[in-house]
Amino acid sequence: MTGKDHAIHNEETCDFLLSSGKYNDWVVTTAFYSALHYICYELFPLERNDEIYNNFEAYHRSNYNKENSDSKHSSIIKLINTELPSCNMFYRSLFDQCMKARYINYMVSNDFALKAKRNLDNIKRQLHKI
């Protein structure tokens, strides 16, 4: 399964859950992970400083050290800000929504779930490979 396939799978799950009107916390979560996979599909392979990174794991592993101990989430947010700035606002919003839905309050309103889906749709409109 490619990153794009994974993104599509998560988006289809998001749409299915959204249409059910139940499990809005999972609508948000699947929207977020769909966005993450679409973005990684768009970004990689990535050439930086005469190195080619085939995927996000390789990029993060290469850039993670004592001076730069960013989490994977922080690392991808910084990369999006640099490489896909038109997606940054939507991705950050979706990331925050996902953290709230997963870790603070799983009781998510329909409006909150719809906003997550709109953020995913806005991200997709900014990408070229999909």
C-alpha cells in the first residue's frame, strides 16, 4: 500500500464515519491521518542538502539529534511550514483538532467534525500529486 493509498483509505473511512453521524472523534482522527499521508506523498522523495529522503521516517531520523529533538509531529509541522506553506494553517488546525478529539474530549460535535473534513479538503486542494 502506497502513502497515497493509505491516505485514500483514511479519507474514505472519514467520509463513511461522517455520513453515519456517529463517532465524530474518529472522523477528526481519520481526516488528520489522511492529511498526513497525502502530505507525505506530496513531499517525498525530498532532496535537501545534497541528500535524498525517500520518506518521512528517513528524513526525521536523519534530522533528529541532541540539538534537534523534535517529535515526529513537530518535525512534520516544520517541514510543511517550509515546503508546503499553503497547507500549514489547515494542517495545524487539523492537528489541534485531532489532539483535542483523541486526548481531551472524544465527544465531538458535528460542526467540529465537518471543520476537520474541510481542513482535509483544503489541504488536498493545495497539493499537486493527488
